[in-house]
Amino acid sequence: MKIAVDCYEVVEYSTGVGRVIDNILISLIEILPEYNFFVFTQEKIEKYHGNNIKQVVIPSNRGYIRWQNGPFIKKLKEIEPDILIASNYTLPFFNRWKSIIFVYDVSFASHPEWYSKREGIKKRYLVKKSLKRSTAVVTISEFSKNEIIKNFDLNPRKIKILPLGVEERFQRSSVDNIDKWKEKKAQKSKSVIGYLGSIFNRRNIPLLVESVNLMRNELPETVLYIIGKDRTHPPQNIEQLLDKDWIRWDSAMKDTELPLFYSSIDAFAYLSEYEGFGLPPLEALACGTVPVLLNKTSLNEIYQGMAVMIDDPNVFKIKEALKTAVTDKKEKQAILSRFYERKHQFSWAKTAYELSLVVKNLVS
């Protein structure tokens, strides 16, 4: 049995889609040792080797859609897989194989104002076409499932919810390593509010900056550490917004450094108006850092009781929530205790097992 897996997004600095399929795949190949996996990537990934896995490297310099519908589908025709796992929202135009497609959120359909007209139309068309032609659809929360049904009129029985997991490497770093890290980042003796993720308008970075600035009136040693690329639309002047001596902005971070980042900050702010799941707050919790979230969409579903929640994205309420996460030790311990009680629910092995059942159902 041959399984082809689109791992286009798995690269050195993987985010979102790349990290999800990478974590699932590692467990899936162990769960299904009798299946042969053909993994398609842009670059060589050293860990993709074993008796039942073959990596096919197809370099890309023309974008995902051209890669998917050019060299990728050409290789698929040579291999003739029994199942294609499409991890990045769309199927090839002329897909002829049984397919499992991952759709994480449909913000482009629910909120077209967050996208350029051209990008929004293209994405809605491609995803709609792919959803209809897929054999099974995987998403990551009840919220996203309902959004897919609402926006694309898809049969609910076709959709499987696979909650995301947290890797074991996301654990609290030692005090010595945290101190060295903060000294390296010029944040020693500071209270650090952290954010990690692509910078979209829906994630309210200007509100976060304003709230931290307000917080500094009471706690002057508070600083903000932002990690993520500017992908705002309509464009905001993020460079000017973050050009302050109490803000550090890195566009990316090595994957190996993420546990130290999460461990070294005093609160993790993720003020998103719309998320399919929101993986960074889960990783922050695993490293002993309390997230501050908007009480909306999947964040409400996934993180209720495991975060300081804000019902209204108001600068004063955000400031108070951040202050609670940083200074209220009793509340912080209560939140972390609730997370540890539920941590077993967030397992990549469990996610991979659920996906293996979808695979087996398609070939039975």
C-alpha cells in the first residue's frame, strides 16, 4: 500500500502547516509499518528515513500551486499512490487518487477583508474545488468543522476532527539556560510579554503594543518580544509600530530555540480574532508560561480554563489580563494545573492514530 504525503511546508523554519504534518507523519509511519510512505518535500529533511519511508525532494522556486501542479503531480503519476495526503488546503488540479485533505481554517472565506481580492478569490476557488473532490477532509477543531460546513456546504460526515498535539521537547527550560537566554537577548531582569506567529491583522499586534505600553506605566521593566513575519492585509506599518527600544522583533526563530523562548517569557499574548486551533499557546503552556487569549473561535473551544481570557479586545482589558498573567502567581498556578490535567489530550501520537483510522477506512 502506497501513501503519498505532501510535505511542501516542512522546511528548516517550519511554521503552522509544516509543523503539523511533520509531527503527525513521524508517528504515522510507526503506526502503519506495513504501508510505504512517499514524502514530498522542497528540501532534504534528514529525519525522513526508514524501511517504510522514501523522501522525494522537489526544489521549488515558483510557489506552491505551480509546484503542486507541475513536478509534484508528475511524480505522483510515476508512483501511483493508493492514497494522497494533502496537508496544505488544496489538491492538485487533476488529482485522480483517493485523497485526505487538511483544511485548518477558512478565514479566507469567512473574512475576505483580511485578504487581497486576488488572493481571496483564488484561495476560495481552489479550496472549494479540492473539498468537493477529496475523499475525506481533516480539520483541527469543532469550530473549523462548522466553518467549513457553513462556507462550503460540505457533508459533515466527510469531515474528521483531529486535535493537535504538543511535542515532548516543549518543557520548562532550566533557570540557568533561561538566564543565559535573557542575557543574550538583553532582557535580563525584565518582564517579557511574548508573541510568536505570522503577523496578521486579525492577531491585533497594534493593540498588543498599546497594551504593553500602558502596562509599562505600572511595571516599567516590561518589554515585548515579537517573532513572526509581517503578512498584514491591508498592509500596516509594522516596522514603524515595532520600532521601540522596549520591543524586540525577530522575523523567525530556529525550531530548536522555541522551548527556550516560551520558557523565558512571563506571558504569551495571542490576541487573535480567528483561529482554527492556535498551536503556539499550547506550546507556551507546556513550557510553563500562561497565555493571554481572546475568548473567541477555536481559542474559546480549546483553551477554556487554560488561559487568561479576554471577552473584548479593549486595550485596558488586555493590559489587565497581561498584568494578571505576569504577577498573579495563584492564578498562574491554577491555569498551569488545569493544563497538566488535560495535557494527555494533546498528543501527536494520538492525532496520528486517529489519522491512521481514516487511512485504513479509505483502503478497506
